[in-house]
Amino acid sequence: MIQDINDKLVRWADWQANGHRAIGLGYSPCTLSRMMGGSRSTLPTDPILDIESINTDRAVSDLPGELKEVVVVYYLKPGTQTQKARDCHCSRRTFYVRLDNAHMRIAQFLDALRECQFRS
């Protein structure tokens, strides 16, 4: 796992859920919010984090299907590690190999994007 990419994906998941994240509870932010009768956050957003999350979202969208599925399940869906691997129809080991591969591809995508923005 690439820590910087993991951090970006955690912020992306927060952004996806509009600022609600249930860290460590095994529930996705949206699921927990619905269970608690909550609604979307009314707090102002940070434009820098929005840009980062938009770019991260583009990187996730660019992933091949099985890698994208693992990222979405890992960061956005509720469940244990075993359940998440089962949801992706693979072993836990394969799930984490795919997650590592997704992190590498996302890092490459974001590096290339930064490179293009630097040239402009």
C-alpha cells in the first residue's frame, strides 16, 4: 500500500460521501449516515481538497474493472476484509494484491497529470 495514495483515497471517499466517514466501524459513510438519520454535510468544502478528489476520482475511473472494483469496495463499502474480498470474488490475498496494483496505477496517473499541468 502506498501511504500517500491511501491518504488521497481516504479523502476521496470522504468527498464521495460529502464529508461523512465512519472510520473503523465497518460501515460506509453513507450507510452510517442513513442509519443515524443524518443528511449531507452543510459545511463549506475546501476547493484544494475538491480538486485533489476530482483528480483522484479520474484516476480511479481510469483503472481496469477489477482494480476499480477493489478500490470502490475497500474505500466505500461496509464489511470486513473477508467480506470485501468475497464481494470482489477473490481471496483476501488477491484482494490486497489488486489494491496494491491499483495504488501503483493511481500514483502513475496522478504523476502524469501533474506533469501535464506543469507543462501548461
